[in-house]
Amino acid sequence: MERYFDDYKCPLWLKRYRCADCKSVHTVRPRQYYRRFQIERIVIIWSLLERIVSGKWLRCLVRQRQQYWWKGFVKQACREASAQESSYLDILKRLSGDGIIVNTHSLDYFKIKPIVEAPYLSFAVTFPTGFG
């Protein structure tokens, strides 16, 4: 399946896997991208940080896109805020360190779940000479 990302001129072919247990499809994407976002996560965090510190949007990115990220961040901040965190800066640091997609609007799928090891045993197939 082809997917477009901001830093690439051509679409990337991404590998998809279907889970044998739940039948859902999982897509492998580059590590530096959040799920469902086409721009690197560091750029998103940089935009949110600039908004928190200076109150302005980055000039190099479209304002409406940054506003969408900000609204998602505020939603995650409200969900995750604790009494000792008094500023958005503290919340941004904690969320980005805890593996939370800081700008998602989803309240169900907000955690980054890296695959530590394969859930099933892998095996190698040896083809006879002359095939493959």
C-alpha cells in the first residue's frame, strides 16, 4: 500500500500485516512518524513547543494544520493532566516521554505501542533450486 509523507517526493510502499487473532491490519511505517500523521513527530512537537513558549505558530508550516495539532494536544493534556503539572510545557514533556501521541484527537488509540518481539514464531522457507 502506498502512503504519502511530507518529506518524500514519491509515495512510500508500506508493509501491512493481518493479525491471525483479531484479523485487524497493522501497517509498518517509518519510526519518526506518529500513526495517522504525515509529518515527522519532531516537527509536531516543535510546533507545539513554539506555541507554548511564544504563543505563535511556526511560519514554515500551514497555520490550520498546526491548529489541528494544538486542539489534539489540548485534548490529550486535559485527559492526562495531573495536579502537580501546572503548565502545558510540563504536560508536553511528560506526554512525549511516556509514548503518547501528543497531538491526536483519539481517546482510544493515543499510545505508541512498539513491537518488542514478534507475536508468532518466524520461520524460513527454502525453495528448491530453480525457484524464486
